[in-house]
Amino acid sequence: DASQAGEGQLEISINEGEVPNHVQVVGGGRCLVSFTPDVAKPHLIDIKFNGETVRGCPFVCPVADTSRVNLSLTHLELIPVNQPSSFHIAVVGGGTAELAVAVRGPSGELPVKVTGDIHSGFTAEFTPVLVGAYQITVDYNGRPVQGTPFVAKAFDCTKVSVGHVAHGI
């Protein structure tokens, strides 16, 4: 937002000009900047106005390759209440990364226990307590992993009743 900066030229550089960017002027001295990273590594973004570095610049924009994360959630389409449900998360290629798992059910956020490591993979476990939909999200370095959010539906077979059966005909 350069609306209060006066007349001038805005310069945006990503990784010292190695990564092309697109500037969309939205009006009133404001712009949207976008770029498409070709490698999953932190990108250095530098913004200048009339040749002067803008406050807060340069800054690092983390870029994660979420395709490195593999998980299978289809076995969680229907899950029983009051029993632990779990799924495995594998990160291909290892390395350091931030993995975040969240499960939100009819009564709000559920505790999720994540165990394991980058080499053997992680296991996420949660226990639904109410019948209903549970939204599972997995983020890798702050970005949603493909296939999430995923909705699991919890059921309670103890709530099924069989009425009186009449004598046969």
C-alpha cells in the first residue's frame, strides 16, 4: 500500500531478481504482487519505493512443497465415536518442516496426538465423542496438504435400537 507515499516508482525483487513477479494495480496507490516459485525454498522479497528500501524489507517468504506429504484418509470416511481414529503422514525426502494437524468436530476443536518423526513418518490420533462431521486439516510449513480438509463422519451404533418383532406369519 503506497497510497500515502506520494508519487513514485515501486520496485519488487524476489530472490534478487531471479524469480519473475506480477504486479496488479488495484487502484488508490495499492498493488497485489504474485509470483510462482519453481523450487521449495525460502524466497527473499525486497520492495523499494523510489530506490529506497521499504520498512520491513527485505523479508523471507517460506515456500513449501506440499506434494512431498503423503497421507491416506479414506479409511476415515466413517468412524465410530469413543474409539481412537488415526492416520499416517509421510514426508518424502525428509528434512526439517513444520507439520500441523487439526480436527474440528460438532463441539469444536479436538485434541490430536501426533507421534513419530520425519524418517519413519507421523501418526495422528484423535477420538470423536459426538455423532457428526469432523474436519481434518493437515498443514505442511503453513500450507494445506492436498486432500485436506477431509471430512470424516462419526457414528454411534449404540444409538441404534431394534423394536419389538412380531410373531412370524
